[in-house]
Amino acid sequence: MIGSTPSVTHLYAQAILQAAQRRGITLPESITCEVVPGQRVPLAVQDQLWEEYCRQANDPLAGLDIGLGLQVGHLDSAGMLLVSCDTLRDGLEALVEYAPVVGDGGEFSLSEEGEQLLLCYHPEFRVRVAERVEAVMASLVRLAGWATGEAFMPETLLFAHEPEVGESVYRERLGMAVAFGAGRNCLRFHRDQGQLPLIQANSALRDHLRQLADHTLEALGHQSLSGQVSQLVRQHPGWGKERVASELHMSGRHLTRLLAEEGLSFKVLRERELHRLAVGLLRSGGSVASVSEQLGFSEEAAFSRAFRRWEGVSPSRFRSSLLD
């Protein structure tokens, strides 16, 4: 199985090679030859790339430099999926789900704390941890800004580790407040920022990329149960819990228990996917009646009530606003 060996996409590994080229650093061919277009790069090789790059760069902000130079393409299909979503929150939720497409070594979570949203990164690697975390977090700030046409205004960037240089240098490079020794690595911003529209939003492209990402996760053996449930709901929006559970060869009660271990519920997952589908179908020109039927609602009134709960307006008003 492909996923038996932890790996990263070759596009992400190339970000290090390109950073080395910009600095005039020559990395050992014994390592660089392992970065082959179209092939996953073993995480052990990625560890070697980071170690050698940081050693030769001899720069405490080497990781930050890579993060600020990262492009959407370096994140493979997950990056393109992120920026093709409708809103920043939609894109970040996609990142949480599809981060393994980019590589192993860490995972993301998105949570609310009062009026704030926190996108946190949980690293699992052991080599050059501080540099790599700074690369990841800096790339989040940069890409979120780019994807929203620079409308994104984060509040604070939290790091679990201590600063490599003076904090003022980080503030100047990142253009925002930073805090170290925070016990976690999180990008913190007001939850209203999650509704910022993305300038590259494209529902048809997003749906296509989501299918590609689902196939990639399945091939890598990384698709979580919640990911499998979400995928089935997208494919069969009219299915209920028992039908989905049957497709996954388990009982509805067992599915409920396993999802609870991930901190989720079938209802939450189904509502999230129906919400996304409804918005996408209405944006694509679907009538309220046809969207209601496609999503498996028993009657149009039930769909209207659900949509008002999701968006704060009726689906007909939402559809009309698209034509204004």
C-alpha cells in the first residue's frame, strides 16, 4: 500500500529545493535525486532535506523564509481545493480534511473560542521542528491573505516553541502580532473573517478537486471515518445515517460511537455537506425546488427552513442576491 511509508507530495519537497536555489545553496544529490516529479517523497528524505537546508542556510528564520515563499501549487490538489472554496472558513475546513494529500508529519484542527476561530497545527515530526512549524504557520498567513485578496486580518500567531530571534523580527516579517511559548501552534482570528469570500472561488473546480483529493486520500490510506462519511453524503445527499453506515459495513449505532471518538456526529457532518451542496447548487443557477429535491428533502419548506438556519436568509432570497 502506498500509505505504508509516511510521505509528502513532491511539490512540497520542491519548495525546499527552490528556497535553496534562491539562497545559492547546493543540496547533496544523494538527497535531491529522491525528489521525483509525480512520486511521493518519503518523509525520511524530507527530514534530510530540512536538516541539510537549515544547516547550510545558517539562518534562524530559514523555515519562516520557506513559508513566506510557499505557493498554492506547492500544496498539490489540496492547495487548489482550498482556494477554490467559497469562503475562507470553507477553505480552511478543506485544509483540515485534506492536509494528508500534502504530507504526513502533522495535522490541522479548526475550532471556535468565543468570538475567535483558531486554526491549529499539531506537528508529529522530530527533525527541525521549530523551523518546520514556522514554515507551516507562515504559509497559512500568506496563503489566507492571497486567497482573500489581502482582506484577511488575523489577530495573533501563536507558537509552542521559543523564538529563534527577537519577536520584533517576526512581527515585521509576518505583519502581525506573534506570541511564543504558547503551548500550541495556532493562527487566531475573529470568526467573522471566516466569511471572507475567496477571490478564486469556483464551485465546479472545487467539486472536481474534492473528488481527486478523496481518491488520493483513499490511495494513501489516510481517509478518516468522518472523511468517508462526508464523501458518501456528498455523493448521496438523500441517504440517512443507517444507509451510510450500511455502506461502511457497520451499524448506525457503531457509526455514531466511532464518530464520537473523532469529536463529531453524523448530524453535524451531514448538515455541513448539505449546506455546502446547497450553496454550490444555488450559485450554479439551480432553482430552490430542484436543489431541495437533489438534496433529498421531503418538501421545499423543510429545505427552506434548513437553509435559513445555515445562511440566515431563505434560499430564494440567497439566489436572488446572486442576480443583483
